Amino acid sequence: MPRLKVTEVGMQAEMPGPASASEDYTPQGGFVVRKDPSARRCGKAPVDDLAQIMLKTCEEANALLSKEQVSRGVVLTRAALQEALDKLRGAVMIVFPMGLPEYDL
């Protein structure tokens, strides 16, 4: 599913500066260093197992919102949408129990 960039929808992104050294947003369960090209994040990505949990949860949420659901006649209910949001929130909390930094919300 293609993602829209902020500029494509006519919005302007407000990006705060990078996290200070005193803030620790290290993923629980370990991390791998992946340089952030925007220099907004610390470069500590979750290990592959935990990253896969997050990716799978995102894929499930995207599938719920896909155009194919419309062609199948599947109705998107508020309860189903809330469940998907709760799963996304849970996946983030598994990897980042301290929460996400303000610039990633």
C-alpha cells in the first residue's frame, strides 16, 4: 500500500530537533544501529524479531483499510478500527515501553 507523504496532501511537517542525549528511546529487547537519514532519531532500530511484530501489525491494519475490503463488501466498523488501533498501540508498547518520542507521534 503506497504511503502519502506530508507534502502530497498539502501539509507541512514540523520536525523538532533530535532527541537529547538524556532521553533514552532504546527499544526493549535490544537494537541494531540503522542511521536515520533525517538525523531526527537516535538510529537504534528494534531487533528484527520485534521489528517484524510491528510490521505485521501494520500490515494487518493496512489490510483492514484496503480498497479490496470495499470490493468484497466488508464493512469497516468502529469496533474493528478501534481493535486495529489497540493492536498497533500494543505492538509499539512491546518494543518501546517508555513510549515514543514526541517527534514520532
